[in-house]
Amino acid sequence: MRDGHDSGDPGPAKPGTPYPKAELLQRILARLLDLIVCGIFCAIPRPASGPLVVLGPLAGAIYLLLADGMFRGQSPGKRLLGIRVIKLSNRQGAGYRESALRNLPVALIGLLAIALPSWKWIAAGSIAILGTEAYRTFTDVHGIRLGDAVAGTQVIDGKVLTPAAEMAAGVGNRARVNGSAPAARMRRRAGRREIWIRSRQS
């Protein structure tokens, strides 16, 4: 009972992550959307030979590598589905470095289109890569897959407030209560002047 396992509790959170697991369906749909974008890049018409033959697949691989850093932790797919990648070290949205590290296994799909001659082999390699990452996503209590473990990241629901979002929300709430920032400063100055005048009169 003491460790929580006898009561059905999944156990203590992983060090550095107080956030719950993001919805798996949202993650799957977001990944599919990003893979569709990658597929569009891979299907770009290109010469049958020469250096430009790898242009489309290479662009697809680069997109998958960097996508999660495009909107402060959100790829276009994640942005549409309302989920976000955060750095567990400071709980901020992931940047391009973290995106590249966590998506390296998935970006191999784009590279397979360069290295393998047949779409059947490309599909088989893609299934193997995505299957391995999906297994970690499903079985880990916080949905931290291999790429996340390497990058020190976690996918969370976009509605969960990180410290930066909480600070921004607090500033927004104060602005709504006090009015605009210049008006609030004027009220504070008027209040200090009134206190000064009262002190002089006494």
C-alpha cells in the first residue's frame, strides 16, 4: 500500500515530469498528419538520376526532424490536435534541437526512401520504426518513447499549463483586472502621490 501499487496507482512519476500522459489518439492523429506532409515532400517529382533524385525524401526527413520545433514544441500536426512537446529540464516548449533528437528514429523513414529501391521495403522499415516507438508510447506511464528519452522531452496536452504558460496567464489576468499597463502604472503613481500628500499634511 505504501508505494501505491496495491491501490491501482501507476506509481511515482518519472523524475522531472509532473505532467500526465497526453491522449494517445491525439498523438497518433498528429503523427499521421506530419507523415502525410513528409509523404508529400517525398512525392515531389524529381529526376531519375543525379543529385536532385534525393531532394524530396531528404526534405521529408528534415521536416520530420524539425517539425516539433516550428511552433514552440508543436509540429503542424500537434498544433492542430492541441498537444505539445516540452523540455523536462525547464518545462518550456521544445526547440529545433530537441525536435531533431526526439524525431531522429522517425526521420529515418524519409531516409529509407533514399536508400531503399522499393516502396515495399520502405513500408516495412517504416512499420518497424513506428511500431517500436508506438510500443514505448503505449507502455510508458507518461508516454515517453525512445526519442523522448534521448531528448529529455515529453508530449503533453496543450491545455496543461507549464510554468511559462502560468506566468503568461497570470499577466493576462492582472491586465484584465487592472486594465492596460499604462493605466495601471498611472493608478499606482497616483496612489503613491496621495500617500505622500497625506504624510506631508500630518
